[in-house]
Amino acid sequence: MAARKKMAKKAAATRGAGKKKAAASGEMIISKSRTKNAVAKCKVASDFYAALDSKVRQILAQAEARAQANKRGTVRPQDL
């Protein structure tokens, strides 16, 4: 019984680590389906997702730099 709990705990930790690795490896951080649903009156071109992802990453990098310049380890809304 204890072995099952250990295996389940280890599997859960592995799943969480995979998501962090995927985000760092260049996988999209936006959701295509949610983006498509948010655009109500137009179709979404296939290359729009990559452009949006790039813009979001740029905004996040600028916010992170601003937070670090203000000697904070937390990104806040005012950093946008």
C-alpha cells in the first residue's frame, strides 16, 4: 500500500516537471482553442498563434525585467 502511494507521488512530480520543461523548450504558452474562442467575429489564421505567442513572451520578458529592476522576485500587474 505504501509503495503505491510513493509511486503515485513520484508520477505526479514527474508530470509537473514535464510541464515546466515543455514551457522552457519553446512550446506555446498560449492556448489555441481559447484564443480561437475569444475571437468571436473573425476566423483566426494559423500563423496568428505563433505571432501572439511571441508577443506574449515579449511582454512577459519586459515585465520580468521591470520587476527585477525594482528588486522584486514577483511580477505584478504594474510591470505590464
